[in-house]
Amino acid sequence: MEQRQQYVTIKGTKDGLTLHLDDTCSFQILVDEIEERLSTHLFESNDRPLIAVRLKIGNRFLSPEQDEIIRSIVRKKNNLVVESIDSNVVSKQEAMEWLKREEIVPICRMVRSGQVLQVKGDLLLIGDVNPGGTVIAGGNIFIMGALRGTAHAGFNGNNEAVIAASIMKPMQLRICSIMNRAPDHYGEEGNEMECAYINEDNHIIVDRIQFLTHLRPSLTRLERGMM
């Protein structure tokens, strides 16, 4: 007798159950098998503690309706609760949000006193940030001009973010949650760009921009992609 293919694999862990769901069969076949596999006395007992269930659905995308169907099947078992549904596939909205966080946003303008310029990804500003002006980025900040105001890079928790400017004379620098008022001993304005980053001691350091290729090699990802 030919053995029927299994589309749902259940694995017990110290933290609960993990259900690995096949991503090649139809959704209805998947639903039927989840129902069948969970229909045992082990998962229908009232006197057992709650068991966390994590579902791994591979390269399958679930609509909100399909997501709720699966959660409903699990909830019907008295001592099971869905902790997460993990997919390798993201929605268009999630992909667009990721793109916004990763893209470099080029802006040509001057940020004057009282103005705030904020982007989700990396900021490439062609212009000056005047005293009292603020630029904020989820990623890195690159200023082709003078930074005399406030710059906050990595505002969403990225402590690898950097701030670079043609003229580095800020009122305040902030990277991730680390804040530092700029030192008072800057020399005369020159043409050499400088950068700010968080060092191993969790302090913001301002140095020559040439050091960035060694400190943050991931900044050259665009260059590698063009080769």
C-alpha cells in the first residue's frame, strides 16, 4: 500500500510545538491535514498547560483570511495557542517598507534653523545643515556640505550607522541612542571630509572619512553590486 505524503510535520521542543507546513500543496489540503494531525487527545485535553505553537510555512504567502483560518484551527484545541507564523515570503507593503529603510534618499536643499529633515533609509544631503537645523535618518547620513546643526543617524536602533560631512562642525551628533555634543576644538574649515561613528567603547568618534572603509566595510555594498 502506497504511503500518503505528509504535508505537516510536528516537532516538539522545550518551548512548545513547531509545525512545518509544506509550501507546494494547495491551501485546502494543508488545512485538512493540520486539522487531522492536531485531532488527538494530547491537544484536546482541558487539564494540560498551554502549549505555544510556531508555524513555519516556507515559501507560502498567507492572505489575512487564510492566516485566520489556520489560527482558528489551532485555537479550537484547548491547550494550544499560536505564538508565530513565519514565512519566507513578504507582502508588497512589507517589501516597500524594507526598501524605504534600505534605500539612499538624495535631497538637494539647505536645512535651516528650526527645520527637521527625516528619512527612513540613508540620507544623502547636497547642501548645508545650519545651526538649529536637524537631519534624521534610519540609516547613514552623508552631507555634501557643512553640518553645523544636529544630525541623528540610525534612529531606529542601528548602531552601525555613520555620519559624514564635508565640513563637520555640528551642534550635536547622535547615532542610535548615543548622543554627543560636538567638541569645541575643530580647526579651520577645509576640504577634508570627516565622519562620526560609534566605537567599541560606545562613544561617538569623529575621524577622517578614509577610515570608514575599514570600520564599516558594508558601506561598499553598492560598489560590489556594480562590478
